[in-house]
Amino acid sequence: MNGGRRLQWPASRESPEHGVKLVEEYRGVGALRWRQGTIGAIAYRINRYQGMALSGLPVPGVHRIEGTITFANVADAAALVGADVTLDLEDGRSLALTVADEHGRVLAEGHGPGRGCSCC
């Protein structure tokens, strides 16, 4: 994908030297789908970074999504750590994410928005 080198994702909004750029920010209240259930009224704050070539053009499929969701309405947030969930955004879109910790940190990285691609 990138010559065996692992991209370093920035803590800042943009980092041309690392080849990524913040392209979208999502904020609002949505629903979290996990297993067969849905947890409503989940506040979220998500950033989507796009991999960029040295030419300044986006690299198709190379992205990272990271942010936080609020577990105020979740009885056992620790049970979600490591789980693959779907966050339904206010605007009707959905994001497939992995819960990284019990504080609500979430992320997704890789090829395409559905963690898969049709190009390889």
C-alpha cells in the first residue's frame, strides 16, 4: 500500500510532512449500533484524516478516522472496548469504528469507508 512504511497520523489538524490532512469533522448526537442493539443519544466528535501523496493529491482509500463518543447512556462501557460498532451520524451517514477505550475513544484506519475495498 505505501511501500511497507506505516503512516504516522498527526495529533494536529494537518501534517504535510507525514502525508495526511484533516478533511472532515463530525460533531453531533447519533446512535451507536452494536451486536443486535442500538444505543441512542450518543454524542460524538470525530475527525477524518486523508492520506496525501507528495503531489498534494489524495491517496484513494488511505484514511484514518479518530475521535470520541460519550458513554453517558451506556451501562457497561468497558464491555465495548475492542468492539466493532457502527455510529449513525445526525446527517444519515454511518461510520464503522472500533472502540479503543472505556472513555469513548474510537478509531478506524485503512482502505475505504467500510474497512474493505474493491481495488485489491
